[in-house]
Amino acid sequence: MVSLFSLFFPRTCPMCGRYVGESMPKGRLCDDCLQHLPRTEQAVLRQNSTEEVVGVHAASFLFFEKDHPLQRVIHRLKYADQPQIGYELGRQAALEMLDTEFFEGIDVIIPMPLHPIRLRERGYNQAEYIARGLSAVTGIPVDTTHVTRVRNTPQQAKQTGDERRTNVKDAFAVNHPEQLYHKHILLVDDLITTGETMRSCLKAMRRHIRTQYSVFALCKAR
Ligand SMILES: [Zn+2]
């Protein structure tokens, strides 16, 4: 059933809250906010702070800073049932990165998996929506079946560095790794802070699949 609320709730920009008109896709930022996003330009940098923490070819689209309006957008993407924001920002990132070499040679996009319990609570995996946005522009397929989260780790924001390290250890499983042999894999996440989760995922995958890995994050914490 469609609620009256969703029928009549005006469509607004997830960043500034301004009315954007009903023809605007859900989750898309208004032109003004799009223009003022804190871009990293990492896709064209030979070395960057995302690569430094994850240890492979990598780029983030935006810088995440406390108290920047982008924080509200990411919060909505993760906790307020607005996954379309991920799709739209993924799409925007890919559009802007198309004329760089970043996506060259990549065979498959794998979003950072959520543990099934977390997935059930949230109802969606925000990283998958970002991946689908990247895929819509690049045409590279998204895979959500081979890498799974087997340990439910607490919310990272509430943990210390040491707790984080223990918690993400052995948190991932790889199913049918042989299907990914020799494929250049792009791992996607919404936000990279210490890079611990991503490194742990890469480590788990490398145990099973010796191939080329790249990483894309929507945001990199400064
Ligand atoms: Zn706006």
C-alpha cells in the first residue's frame, strides 16, 4: 500500500533539504549541492590517502568531514532508509571518473557485504546501491554472491582501533572463489576511515583468489 505520506511528501535534496521537483530521481542532490561536493580528485592522483590505507589501487570520490552537510547525506544513506542516495552518488562518481583510467580493466564490482543480521535490520546494503550506481554508468557487472560477512561486528563508530581490528578479523568468507580467478575486482564501500575493514576483506579474498584488486569508496574520512 502506498502511504499518503509518500504520495504527498515533497521531493527534497538530501543535502540542503530544498524542494527539487517531482521529476528529480529520488536521492539525487540538487545542482547546487552537486557542484559544491568536497571532491577528492583521487582518481587522477598517482598516490592518494585511500590507497595509503587500503594498500591497493584505490580512489574515493568525496572527503568526509565532521559537520560538513555531506555527513547528513551519508547518515541518511546508512540509517534513514534512503538507499537511493547511494545509487545516485555512485552514478555521479562514475560519470565524473569516466574519462580517467580508473575503471579500465575492471571485470566485476563487489560491494562490501553486510552481515545478514545487519542487512535484515537495515533492509538494504548501502554499498550495493553505490555499486549499482557505478555499474549503471560503466556497464561493469555487480556481484553480491561470492563474498559474505560471517561475523556480525558492532558499529565501528563506537569502537576503539584495537576493538575494530579484533572484530573484523575473519569476518569474511569467499564462496566459489574459482569463479573469480583472474578477474580484476573492484571492492566498493561507502566510507573508509582507518581502512581496517577493507584491508581485512582484501586479506580474506586474497587467501582464496589471487587476482588484481582495486577499491572505490564513496567517501574517505580526512
Ligand atoms: Zn541541495
